[in-house]
Amino acid sequence: MGSFADRLRALALVWGAPGLFLVAFLDSSFLSLPEIADLLVVYMVTQQPSKMLLYAACATVGSMAGCLIMYYLGRRGGEMLVRKRFAGSTVDRAMHAFQRYGVMAVLVPSILPPPAPFKVFVVLAGAAEISVGSFLTAIAIGRGARYLALGILAVKYGDRAMAYMRDHGVAASLIAVGVLVAGFLAYLAWNRSRRRQAP
């Protein structure tokens, strides 16, 4: 897998933004390419800072497309497929998270850096029949925030951005998750109060 990943990374660098889309798509669907998309975002932004938004967007959309394939696999195969592919305890925890938190159970893992589990939540979102719109919105917010943060760090710190993420990535991700959860709760409270005021 190492040599294949190296060839894929080299191809992505030649193709530029479309190559980044491809890597993010493959990583979020059939393959496991931990940190390659992250590294490519940082490297490409370091080389061409003016294209930071383009690179972050390509990585986000590629990840959304890959996740959508896994989502539909989960929807067709259901929980049985998930239990064949992932450890039983992981599936149980993920299903409990969906029952308790709904779409937030996808959004939060989509922000967290490796080795935090992610694909099991994507497949289970399909098995749990979370709506496609809500699912894609969660992936767009989570992955978008992650790749945009990497792009900003690459503009600011250059090649040291990945080292910064390794040292502070979990803390930064948890802060981002906290902000998103607070915003989500505020939205729910506002929506509830608006319904009460409606005649």
C-alpha cells in the first residue's frame, strides 16, 4: 500500500486540484489513506497560497463524494454489512451515538484527525437512514472546517503546519467541535422559541 500511496500522491501533485479531489474521494470511500489528503492540502497551499480556498474546496468536495458512496452502501446493506466490516463494539458505540445525537454523530468525527474512527459513522449514517441532505451538510461542515483550517495554517506556518497539527490537532479539533456544538444548540433553542411564539 505504501508504494501505491506514494504513486497516488505524486499523481495528485501533477494534477493539482483535481488530484487532490481524487485522493480525498478515494480516502473517504474504498481506500484508507490516512493524512495523505491533509499533507497534500498543506503542501499545495504552501506552494501556491493564492489557491488555498480552491484546494480546501476540492478536498472537501472529494471527501463528500467518497462519503456518499459509503453512505449508500450502508443504506443498502444496513447494519449487517457494517457489523461484517467493523468491530462489534465500535458499531455498538456508533449506533448509540446516532440514536442519541443524530447527524452530530457524523459531523464530529468528520473534523477529528486520524486515528479517530470516521468511516464506521459514515456507513452507519446510511444504515440509520439519516437524510442525504443532513448527511452531506454535516460532512461539508466538518471536512470543510478541517481542510480550511489546514489551509490557513499552511499559509501562516508553511511546511510547519503539519507539525503544528500533530502537536495541537486534537485540541484544535475539540475546540472546533465545541464551537459547532454550541452553535447547533443555540440554533435548536432559537428554533424552539420561534415555534412557541408562532400562533
